[in-house]
Amino acid sequence: MFFSKSKDAASPDTLPAGATPAAAPTGSMDTDSVKKAIIQRILIESNTATARQLIDNMNQHCFESCITKPGSSISSKEETCVSQCMDRYIAAWNQVNAAYMRRIHHELSSASP
């Protein structure tokens, strides 16, 4: 069971992996509040994971594209290349994300009666 009604429910030993006592519901919270808190936590963790993945992919792509002979330092040309690559990568990601959001919005609005 995800949450227990026992007084130990908020102890770190009884929480699911990654959960914190602050995220555990209290006895005074109703089911809707708990559900909203869980959904909010999931959204935050999902957004954090997406941002982390974007940064990791961007770093790998731009490093491989711009730093052809790694050494103890990077040249100003390599630094400019990495900076411009990151700008382009983020701009492209933003365009893809916007198109995806438009598609979701369109599908949701066309699914409504």
C-alpha cells in the first residue's frame, strides 16, 4: 500500500523510494489534496528529468561536434562553437516542444464532445 493510516506513515522507512516525509499526507488532508500533491510532485520530477536529459544530450552533442581534439583547455573558436551549438539545440528543442504541445492541445480539443 502506498500510504498507511498508521502513525508511522510519514516515517522515512515506510515511504516509497524517492518520497520524503514532507510529501507524505497528514491525517487532515483529504483525498483530493493528496492526489493533487502527488500529481504536482510527479510533474516536478518529470520536468526535472526532462531538463536533465536535454542538458546531457546537448552537452554530449555539442562537445562531440565542437571539441575535436580535447586538451587541457578549449580555444575561443571551440568555445564559440559550443555556445552557438547550445543556442541552436535549445531553440530546436523549444520548437519541437511547442509543436508537441500544439498537437496535444489539438487532440484534446478534438476529443471533446
